[in-house]
Amino acid sequence: MKKLISRRNFLKVCALAGSAAALSACGGGKSTGSGDSAAAAVDVTGAVTFPLSEKVTFTGMTSFPVGSEPEPNNRTIFKRLEEQTNVHIDWTAIQSDQWSDKITLNMSNPNTLTDFVFTADFTDSNLLRYADQGVILNLEDYIDNNMPNLQKVFEQYPEYRTMCTDSDGHIWALPWIEQLGAEKTAIQTIGNMSFINTKWLNFLGLSMPTTVDEFEQVLMAFRDNAASLKAEYGIDGDIIPMSCIVNNGDQDPSILINGFGEGYGDADKDRHIAVTNDRKVICAATQQGYRDGLDWLHKLYAEKLIDPECFTQEWSTYVSKGKAGRYGVCFSWDVANIDNLTDWSRCLL
């Protein structure tokens, strides 16, 4: 028989299971008929041993990419976790292109709150607002008492704990921590890397651009030789010299602004904060190089060198056109998400 478990005990079980790497627990929840009596019947005081002797059930909310498996429990990782823990999750799964609107509605309605949200992608302001509303729990005690692996990371890298903690000393969500390199050489320092189609460069006899002027000339060559490119590579649809998704994380073209002036770019597109080499905090959007870069991007757009759908397209549309081989330049943390690894190279201005 499946049993429900109280949210506070739920956090302890998940923390010890190591399966709560990116969730935050909510203060309300959906009833499945078992009520508090079932929750009270499951004792998780003291040590927890997995798999649990009796199956328990939590409710969770998450998103899934367009065109992928919509039921999380059909995914291998969740099947393995359930086998190893005897913990079942009743998921509310929302398609990723609908996530922003639906998660906001669900978080505002006590009747739709689940025990936790997995990979919620909440901003700092989201978390503080939900904390003020009392719909999420602070997690620092659970981390300190029940999550030895995360606690060890925080002890080794105290800056990560500082980044997760609000001004009152509370942690409202568990972090995603990924280290690939260090400081400015860390691969996650820049997510929206620019990639250029080397197959097109070679076909047109062009060199890899290293300045903004050379980059613009390459885009113009892609545009002006569209018919030849389509015929050579059997491309259906219009040739798009450069595609991106403006204000969309790793698909945003703001890294190109580094080619102007100070080279700060706009890695922090929400707040426009940058730190100079002499550790001075500045607003990137007020720098002259930033303004010059925006003027240049506007010029490229006016010359039909940038995808006309760059302000409106969803991820699925962006990928679909990339897989069709229509891009000369695109932006991503991993170009294999857009096309392939063979025909593309990083383009640094």
C-alpha cells in the first residue's frame, strides 16, 4: 500500500536518499485521500535505511522538453531511484514551453501545490516571494543534519553556501552545482557561446572571423550566397546567417558585445552586473561598449543578417531550424543541441 508522508519528514527522506538535488518543498499539497493519519504512520525519526520497508508516495512538479517523454516515471533515472528507495513520486509534469506561466499559477493556488518542485528554475525574487507567502520551507537545517554530501561541498567551497543564502540566513532551494574548470576558465562562466558553420566557411572560401567587421562580412556572404548554399547542401527553407533567442540564457547573442569597448558583454542579462579585473562592480548596460554593441546588433538585424524570429521563437523552433542545417551562426552552451559537433567551431571576437 502506498502511504503519504509529512513534508518535513519528506525532506529528510529525500535528503538522505540523495534524490533531492534540485527541489524546494512547498507548504501546501494535494490530498490523495490518506491524510495526516497516513503521514503520521511513517516514522522517519533517526536513521533511514533504503529501500524503505514500506512504499511511500510524494507529489512533485517538474517540466519536460517539448517532444520528449512527458512522464518522469518512465525515465530511467526515476525508475532506478524508486527501485533503490521504495519511494514513489506522483508527478505533475508541465511542458517546458508552458512552464513559466503554469508554475506561477500553480504556486499561487494551495490546491495545486505539490510536496516539492524539481528543477524549478526560480529566480531569487521568486524564492523570496514564495518564502514570504509561506509556501516553501527553508532548508538549512535539513542540509546541515541530513545531507552530508552537500554539507561537505559547502564546507569545501563556502562561497556556494553564501550564494544560496538570503540576508536572514535561510536557504530556500537546493542548488545545482557544477564545476568544469575554475574562475574565468570555468566552462559554465559563459553559457551563450557563439558557434560558426565551418562547412559554409570552407565552401565559400572564407576565413574564421576574429573582429566584428570580419564577422559582419561573413554573415553578409552567407546571406548573399544563400542559393549556392541551399543547392550544395540540399537545405529546405531559407538560409539564416545568424540565429539566436534574445533574452533566453544560452541562446542569447549578448556575448558578441564583448567585441566592443571594454568587452564586458552582458553575462548577467537580468541585472546587467559585471565585475572588472580590479574587482570593481559595474553595470554593464551603462558602458559605452555595451551601447555600441547594441547599435551593431540592430544594424545586423536591419540588414537581414539575424533570424527575424529571434525575439519570439521557442527552443523547439530554434532547434528544428538548426537541425535542418539553416544556420550560419548560432548560440548555445553545446552546439550539438542545435546541429552537430562536426561542422561547427567556436567564434571568438
